[in-house]
Amino acid sequence: MRALVTGGGGFLGRYLVEKLIARGDSVRTLCRGEYPALEELGVDVVRGDIQDRAATIAACQGMDVVFHTAALAGIWGPWETFYGINVVGTRHILEGCREQGVGRLVFTSSPSATFAGAQENVDESAPYPSRWLCHYSCTKAMSEQDVLGAHGLGGVATCALRPHLIWGPRDNQLVPRMLARARSGRLRRVGSGKNLIDITYVENAADAHLLAADRLSLDSPIGGQAFFISQGEPVNCWEWIDELLLLAGLQPVKKSISARAAWHAGAACEAAFKVLRLPHEPPMTRFLAAQLSEPHYFDITRARELLGYEPRVSTGEGMQRMRADLQKWINKP
């Protein structure tokens, strides 16, 4: 299989590239930066931005399948930036697939596309909300709808995967930022501390993408469909965070704030940062307050039945694999 992985130098993208190479597939990546480690694996590394229409379409030439993992994640930032990368970039990928005769597109979406508050064991019938709490959620929902609506157009089969809270070794975003907050004494438990959440070990997320690509076709039942992906069993959010902290040699979270207070603090921070046009991320937003205090876990029956997905790496095993990386992060100056 000849596969293009957008964002192949990123967290999930790198694992996906490695798994493709290991099974004998030919891989090209479209990345904004330079990644010598990918070139050493024999990957055709194309440097470019998915917001560049011509470069994106050219990168799709000769491919059998595109894994579109590249995206801008985050809880804060200008609308234009999120829209340009997540929506316009995805539309360029769709154009590239149609113009270059790519038969399959597996899109990395997010459960955030459907998130506006508590979600308990919801499945893919959950609707998109009428209002989103951050630009990331909104633009991921827009791009997911574009991808699913494009199934069959121009001979391209499409599907979307929604892995929730991807974690594991080499994570350079979620866990390191949490550890930095904990080390500086700025990490606080939000809400009752009883909320259950779904998480996804990074290799399991990569496996789900391969399963989807291998089963995707114009007439397959997964075409035009979205799938929640997770470990298959929710964890207590704050117990899981405390376990990560302990593996890193840090103390569990002791300070707390009520969900209501965090929500109002988030609203105030958002208003102040907009008025003052501050360049950095607010310490709290309404989206972050909801994510940290509300339950959000999902029914992955559809992924199990139609993709044949099962999380091969358990949460316990994944935590042990994280130990070495946690020690490295916490020992950084």
C-alpha cells in the first residue's frame, strides 16, 4: 500500500508511519518541519503545509490511501488559524484525493467535535452541538462533516476516527504540559474528582487507523461513518492524573476548585484575553473546565464490530511504558 500520512512527524502520525513501514507499506509524509528520523526509516518526507493547496494536492499523487492526522489542537487561539489548518487544510486533502485518484481517506477526528458537556457512554448517534466551547471543537466538527459528506465523491471512500485523549511515550503536548503545571504548583482538581473519562493509548489509536484503511472501500459499511476509539473502559480522570504524577515522582493533586467556580473563571479569562489580546493561552477556559470536571466516555461497539478494533495495549501496560518518559520529562531543567 502506498500511503500518505499528513502530520507524520507528530505524536500519532509518527506511530502510524512506523507501523506502516513495519508491515511493508510505502510511506510518504506531508509535514511542515524536517524529520531526519523519518527519512532514516525510508519515508518520503515532503515538506509543506496543508494550507498550501498546490503542495497538498501534489503530495497526494500516486497514493492508494491518505491518513489525514495533521491538525491544530488546543483550547485557545485565533479562529482564522484553527479554520485555516483544520477546515481549509482538510478541504485541500479532499481535493487532492479526488484529483489524484486516491481511493481511500482516513480522517483523524476527535470526540471534541460532539462535546458541549457531560457525555456518558454515548455512541456515534450523538449529534453535533449547536454551539461549541472552543474553536478546535468547532473546526474539527466542520472538517469531519466535510470528510464524511464527501464519501463516494470522485471515487474516494472516506471515514473518520475519533480517538479520545491520546497518550503514551513521546507525547509532547498533553502530559508534559500537565507535569509542568503540577511541578509549578498550578495544577488543581476541578469538580468533585469523580468524573470518568475515556483515554486512548497511542499505539491503539494507530492500530485503529490501519484497521480502517484496510476495510475501507466505496461499498463497505464503514464508508462515510465516524467511529469513537478508546481503551474500551473509562478511568477516573483525577485518579489517572495522580497515577501519572506518581510515576513521574511528583505528589498527587491536593488543591481543588469547584466546577462552577472553574467555569466562571474560564469565562472571565476568555473575556479578558480577548479584550487585552494577550498572546498566550489562558490558565482556564470554559472548555477546559468542562473537560476536567464532566464525564466524557464513549461506546466503542461500532469500532469493535465494523473495524475489528480491540485495544491491544491495556491501560496498565501503557502506564508502565510511560514510566521512562515521565522520568525524562520531570528531570528536564
